[in-house]
Amino acid sequence: MRTTLTPEDKRKICEVVLRRTNPRAVWVGLNVWMGLRPSVFNRIRFEDFDPSAGLLYIQPEAHKSRFFREAGKPSASILRHEVYPLLEHYAAKIGIRFDRDGFADASGNKITGSFLRAPLLRSSMRRQWRLILRAAGVEYAAPYAARHTVINELLS
């Protein structure tokens, strides 16, 4: 079984995500560019995004690692430019807006709270992942393959 995704695979996957009617499919696109654990997506909040700085702050309680949980402060993940269209798409699908200032309602008030609104079950996350990869024509790779891909890119 393959452990990484090619740049072409990632592009194809994101194209499919942007055509999806289910806004919660955004986690698949974000995963291929950010390599976050699927469990982290259920704990991300709108206010954790800092698009003007190009960062997503992962709160200590969202981490699987005891080291980060005990550190008591957020860790930063880079928001690559490829994720911005995905975030704009997600915001539009749920009736809000996204720009360099973050997420806001029609009146410009900052949106807070859970990013996915309700947690995704592991089984539905896997099913979504599999369906999107199939629609993109990408050979199956487990969701953690995105994490391995991002780590390999950072190391090279």
C-alpha cells in the first residue's frame, strides 16, 4: 500500500472537494495539504484560523500527543495557499464568508465555535475519504498517507 500522495493526486482530490455539495468534505482537502490527524479536525474551531498570518493554531486539547497537551499552549500549522479556496468554499456552503480576516457572518461579526459544527464519525470520515479519492481517480491511500506526504515534503 502506498504511503504518500503526489502533487497531482492532491490537486485532483481538491478539485473533487470543491465540487462536493457536502461542505464537511472540506476536511479531506485540508488533510491533503496540512497532514493533520483526522481526529484533530473534530476539535478545530473557527477562531483557531489566522489567515492573515497564514496559520492554524491547534489547541492543546486537540492533540493526540501528551507533550502538546501538557505544554498548555497552541501549536501552529501553516495554512498553505492551496487551502484558502477550500476554506472559501466551505464558508460559502455554510452561509458565511472567509477572507484574510477569518470567518464572519453577513454583518461582519467573527464566527466562533466548532469548525465542522458537529463532529464527524471515524466511519463517515473514512467513507468520505474513499469516495473522494475514487471520484478523483486517485489510487486508494489511507487518510494518514496525507500526514506522511506532508512530513516528507517538510523534510525534503
